[in-house]
Amino acid sequence: MITQLRSALIGAPHGFLGRTGGHSTGLYASLNTGLGSGDDKAAVLENRRLARDAVAPGAHLVTLHQVHSARAVEAGLWEDDSRPEADALVTDKPGLVLGILTADCAPILFEDGKAGVIGAAHAGWKGAFTGVIEATLVAMESLGADRRRIRAAVGPCIARCSYEVDVGFRDRFVQAEPGNDRFFGEGRPGHWHFDLEAYCLARLASAGVGKAEGLGTDTRSDPERFFSYRRTTLAKEPDYGRQISLIALPPA
């Protein structure tokens, strides 16, 4: 059975899906939705269909070729093999379901219910740092949204206790904004722990979003429920799956 988390803030059909309930096996068991993984493509496509139907049955699933950028685009009826390179997408069109794939990075879902505009963003540290959240808001506003009405939810991602970084990583953030030091806690000598969820929530608040919440779920420490790039890397495994987060407008 597919398991998914939801935000109480967002009224549109949506879900932060985990790794269970699909057809993949081995390293990818079982709801791997990553076309860029080495998994059997037929299994991935079936998993994507199952994921779509768990949130918005029959809708057209729209995803991206994610590249850790700050680029946001309006969703279109493109097929999987013609996905644009970007890390956020928005729409005001019923019949589309927006999908973001992650394996430790933060999936963020957005909704302005009054305007009928939704968005979804892939916010790893690089995308969040360079402005993918703000780009998503601008793209939603181009469709009539008002950021003061927008509600956002940060889904399952790597937690501070699991996200060890070096001094250079911390310095990059603190040099950009001294107040960013609050997102880091001391670790072993020469290392820090970074709170990606809190950083994303702070960027959302600073950008003027009406309300935002984090689900407080750690992908790295829960192998039964979530894929994790960091966990896979530390275990020296050759590849990893990706979970998907989805949002759609209610049917017209």
C-alpha cells in the first residue's frame, strides 16, 4: 500500500509519498519514481502511475529534469522524455499534477486556493541557497497568486541530526547572511550539522509567504519509509531510488 504524508495547511489534493507500495525491487524497493535511476524503466513508469493515482487519479503527471537550480517554470503537457531542466513548476490548470522527486532534498508544495494556483519545488541546499523558493513564488504570482495568501509545506528531507557538512559549507551560508549561523550545530571537529528544513522555512517566511510548516521527518534515518542519497552514499551502495511529492488542483 502506498503511504503518504499530508499537510493540514494545503487544501488541494496532495501528498508526500514514501518508498512503499510500488513494483521495484532490490535497492529500489519499492515505489521508486526516479527516471534517472538505474531501475527497470517499466517498473518506474508503473510506480509513477500508481503515485499519480494516489493523489489525482487520471491527471497528467508533470515532472522535471531536476538540476539543483533556482529555475521555476510553468507546467506544460510535456512527456517524460522532454522534461525541461528546472527545479520548480507552477500551474493554474486543473488536470495536471505537479511532481517533485527527492532523496534527502526538501520537496516544497505551495497553494493559493483563492487564485487557484499551485506550485512544487525541489530545494536541496544549493537550490534553496540560490533562490528556488523565491523563483517559485514569482512564477505563481505571474498566474495571479498573492504570496500573502500562499500556504506552503516542506516535506520529508534530511534532518539536522543526519546532515553533516564541512566548515566551508557553513562559511558559504554565514558569509551570505550572518544570521544563517542559527541553522548550524556543532558536530565532530571541523564539521557542522545543517538544518535544511529550518532554512527553507526561514526563506519562505522572509519571502512573505502567508503560512508555512515543516513535517519534521528525517529521510536518512528512516530506511523503511524513505530513500536517502546520504544513507546510500555512506553505505557505499551503487544507486538509490527517489520518492515523489505531488500536488494538483481540484477537478474543475
